[in-house]
Amino acid sequence: MEELLRRSEKLTTVGQLAAGVAHEIRNPLTTLKGFLQLQQEKQILVPLHIELMLSELERINLIVSEFLILAKPQAVHFQEKDVRDILGDVVSLLDSQAHLFGIQFSATFSEYPSTVHCEVNQLKQVFINIVKNAIEAMPDGGVISMELRNTLDSVFILISDQGEGIPKDMLPKLGEPFFTNKESGTGLGLMISQRIIQAHKGHLEIQSEVGQGTTVMIKLPAAGTDTPWLNIKDERSEGQRE
Ligand code: ADP
Ligand code: MG
């Protein structure tokens, strides 16, 4: 019964998503159709119209490619990987773009490995989404700091910016599909990131203060947490209690 309930909830979410995608894609399609009809009937398209059509096409393309990330089970390959390496890759990837906006990265990583059991490309995607949001929140430049903290069974990743921040009443809406306050945003980045982190048995939380900045905190299970070594230790501590 519970399984049925869970499955129907899942279906509802998928249904809502599909309706959202249809809506988001139909709008630019309507614009494109309008321009093409205008051209067919009156042949009056000018370069500005073409530019608008291209940007509408680009929007459809963006929505579709963000969705492909969700629908690619064949590419999933879990492995043990140090989060410091993944973050390092993300910084190299976005460094030049950040530089253009006067943004610098500051990284405080533990000297110990922060190994997690993960799908590297998916985690990379999560960090890219979050860092991109941080860059977009600081049009006048600033610092994006990344911090890694290890506990015995978890790895904490904190990514902070000094951007505009998020109003309190907006916080609960983050991660809802298509929720965006950007002109060319899709409102899909955080939703996809939340799902990826959930699939990694982790947790994603956002703290923000308007005018101060935003911190995204991700908690992931440390790799090897359920190794025999730890089980033995658990048994012993139970034994001691008796
Ligand atoms: P998009 O970036 O396409 O708008 P996201 O899902 O990545 O979609 O983000 C949704 C919304 O959350 C953004 O439009 C923005 O309003 C808010 N947001 C996310 N990250 C930040 C941040 N670091 N600073 C300020 N606002 C943010
Ligand atoms: Mg985004």
C-alpha cells in the first residue's frame, strides 16, 4: 500500500513536471510560429525578429538539455571519488567566466581526503549549478568561497557568495521546477541539484540573507561509512555499554 502511494506521488510529480515542461516550451514555440506566419503572409521579417527567434530557440534548447540530465540512467556510474578533485574541476571550468565578472574563488579544503560514493558527472553538475547561481548573484563581482568539512560519517560542502541574497518568502519555493527570478533563467538548476543529492542519500540546504549573500550546504555520506571496520567498532562500543 505504502509502495503504491509512493509510486502515485512519484507519478504526480512526473506529471507536474511534464505539464511544466510543455508550458515552458509552448511559449517560445508560439512566438516562433507567430514570426514565421508573419513572414509567410507579409515577408516583413527584419534582423531583430530573427534575433528574437534565435533566442527563443536557445531557450527551448536550454530547457531540453537540462531535462536530459535527469533522464540519462545509462550514464550513471557510481565510484569513490574525492570531492576536492570534483570541486577543483568545477573551479577550472568556471574560472574564466567568473573572472569576467570580477569574481574570485577561495577554497578551504581539509588536508584529509573527502571521499564519497558518487556519480562524478552528476555531482559536477550540482556544483556547476550552484556556482553559476553564485556568479549570477554577484554582477559587480565578489568572492565565492568553498569549504569542505569532514566528520566520521559525512562530508559537508559549503558554497557561499556575497551576492544579493534571497528574500525569506522566496526560500521555500527554491527547487520548485521553473521557479526563477531571472530573465533568461530556467528555474531548473536547483530542482535537478536537489534530486541528484537525494539520489546520493545526501541533503541540500540553502541559507540566505538579503544584501549579505547565500550559502548552499550539501551533506553527503562519506565513502566507506558502512565498511566492516566501522561495524566492528560499533559492536565493540555496544559491548562496552553492557
Ligand atoms: P535559475 O538559475 O535558472 O533561475 P535555479 O533553480 O538555479 O534556476 O535557481 C532558482 C532561483 O533561486 C533563482 O532564479 C534565484 O532567484 C534563486 N537563487 C538561487 N541561488 C541563488 C544565489 N546564490 N543567490 C541569490 N539567489 C539565488
Ligand atoms: Mg541556476
